[in-house]
Amino acid sequence: MRNRTTATFLRLAVVAALLGGGLWATHDSWGPLLAKANIVAHLSAGGEALRQTAQGTTPGTTLEAVPVIVEAVGEARDEILIEAIGTARALRSVTLFPDADGEVVAVSVSAGEAVAEGQVVMRLDDQNALLAVAVAETRVAEAESALDRAKQLRRANILAEANVRDAEIIVERSKLELRQAEEALTDRTLQAPFAGIVGIAKVEVGDRVTTESEIVTLDDRSTLWVEFELAERYLSRLSLGMALTARTPTFPDRRVDGRVEKIDSRVDPLSRTVLIRAAFRNDEDVLRPGMSFFVSLQLPGPQLASVPELALQWEAGESYLWRIVGGLAERVEVTARRRFDNRVLIEGDIRPGELVVIEGVQRLRAGRPVTISAAEGS
């Protein structure tokens, strides 16, 4: 009743103001004048209603629910795949050189042959060495005989004790000369220092060689080593014996299993990497030293929450996402750790199974009600 009285009063006031200002209206102009009076009265009586309308709400109403598409938070292990290229080398590998100069009289092995430790690989002419051994043996016999006579004469008090000692020294020296001759004879024969596979011989019978002449290579390829470098930031995830795999262009469809055998004792200060040596068994003897290997190493990590990339939002360099709790939007600060397959591994106050918004985030505010119009994957 009070609002109606106020509106009537305002209409009369507007008309009086127009008449008092000398503005006379015809009968046809009373309609617009009364309309203006109604507007003024409405502004006075319904001002609060207009203010609420401008704010998008009316007394007793709630915020409009925002339609969104959500997806449940997953879980994945933060594993990192390391791929590197390395060159294989044998477990043990040597190039054999002779221990003496001379003429080759025999090459006892052929390329690709498996030899045992101590097996003869090559022989040099040893006639002079054999003669030197025979001469040394004769001198030993002579020295021992002289020592026996000296001892007999000493017991007969014919020679002094010093004479016996001199004879003993001659015996020792002659035995040393015999050992030298025998070593020189042994040097005329080249033997395998360990079991392995020999390569192509670099010499033939009749060649004259020196101690600097390459004879043949020998490889123990029962196990192959492949070395590669790993960034220092992954060093904490690495341990000895860790399994890895490799492939080689020679056998592209064949996977070779191996393990981490050695980890270098220091990090390279220039490249910020550490040298890793992997061991691969070669029981079938199909792999060769010098082959290139493409190594794959899976480094384990912690179990983390996983969300789609669309769910992750950024503001001022910080990442967050919208979680749905009880039909309301809730902002959760998170830290992105790694991306893979259009998903992001995150850390924060978020658990697997909770719903996060992946579409419709533009209109969300904290506490805003939502309507789930679709769930991804449902």
C-alpha cells in the first residue's frame, strides 16, 4: 500500500513539474508523460529488485549449475624409459704378439676356431733355443759334480769351507742360466692366454716376425659388454643388476636381454652424465664384438596420480585442476611431474578415483555447483 501511494505521488509530482514549467500538453501527449512517471515510480519502489537482477540473482535463488565433463583420476608408476646407442665389446679381448723375434714355422689355428686356455696358436723356429737349453743343462751337471768333489775334499780337510761355498754358487748360477734358456724356448711358442675365439691370422708360415708384429686376435665373447651414458638426474633410480634390453641391426627382430654390470665411480662434469656398462649373455654365439646396440632401460619410479592433459590448468606459473566434491567445484593445487600419452603424472592433494573436470572449466569458480553432462570413458 505504501509503494502504491508513493508511486501515485510521484506521478502527480512529475505532472505538476511539467505544468509548472510552462509545458502544456495536449490530450494525446498525456500518455507518454504518464509513462515517464511510471518509470520514475518503478525506479523508486523496485530499485532493490533491479539491483538484484543486474547481479544475475534474485532473492531466494541459487547459482546456476555449470555443465561439465569429468574423468576419474587414474594411477600410474612414474617410470622413465632410457634409450641409448652403444658398441659391443667382448668380455675379454686381446691381440696376440710374439715374445721373441724369429721365423714362423707353424700357425696352429684358423679364423673362427674356439681355443682353450694355453693352447698353442703359433710356433717360431726354436732350434737355437733348444741348443741353448742343452748347453745350460750340461753346465748344471758339471757344476753339481764339482760341488760333490768339493764337499768330499772338505770332509778330508783338503779344501776349505770357502771352496765348497764357491762351488755351490756356481751350481746356482748354472741353474739360473738353464731357466733362462728354457724361458727363451717357451717364448718361441705363442699360447692362448684364455679360452675364446680367434680371428684371422695376420701371418703365415715363413714370415719373419718381431715382438711388435700382430699375430691374431682372441675374443671371449660368451658375454658382451655395451657401454652408454646416463644423465645424472636419473642416477638415483639406477642400481647394479637392473634388467635392460637391446636390439642390433644385424638381428632387428631379436631382443637381447641383459643387466647393468658396472656404474662408473664419477659423473662427467662437462656432460653431466655417468658411464654405464651393460652385460649381455651370448650363449648361442651369434653376437659379435663391435656390433651397434640400441639399449632400452626402464627406470622405476613412485606411484603417482594420473589425469588427462585437459584437466591441468595454469595460472601465474602454477598448475591446478578442478575436483568435483558433493556436486561442487573445488580448486586443487598440484605439481606436474611428467607427461606421456596425453596424460600427466601429478603430485598434490588428489587421490585415484576422484572426479576432475576436463571440459567446462572456463565458468568454474570455487564452490560453484556443477552438472555432469558426460563422463569421459563412461
